[in-house]
Amino acid sequence: MDVIILSELKETPLSGYDVMTLIYRRFHILLGSGSVYSLLYSMERKGLIRGDWNERRRLYTLTQKGERAIEATMNSYNRIESFMANLLPKRTPA
């Protein structure tokens, strides 16, 4: 879930409620607020995200460390995808 949150924060700041809504809409999984906020606080302690109060809600944004983490993850994904494409035999049309 860290990767999902970090990649979404790359686009726009999110609140905890926004994260719960996003996960539900995209994956049809309803997460409890305790799970989401625990994860957000953990990511904040690791320096991946920063939370700031905006009126009555806390908005989370990506830090530079978080940006580097999501870029490393995406690079790993691309390398794995390339490896798998080279590993599997190419199909010829029938």
C-alpha cells in the first residue's frame, strides 16, 4: 500500500480519508481508519511523506525522500518487466 500512496501523492496531496476512498474505488477494499492513519504516520516517521494541517484536515505530501523511493520502485518494476519479457518465449501468430 505504501507504493500506491506514494505514487498518488506524486500527483496531489491527500488526506487520510482521501486515501481510504482511493483504495476503495480502485480495489474495492474498505480499509479502517486505524489502518490507514497508522500507515500514514509510519510513512511520515520514515520521512517519506509530510503531513500539514489545512483547515480541519491533515494533508499529506511527498517529500524528496518519498520521491526517490517511488522512483526506485518504478525503476525496479521496469527492470522486472523487461526481465520477464526476455525470459518468456515470444509467441508467433498462428
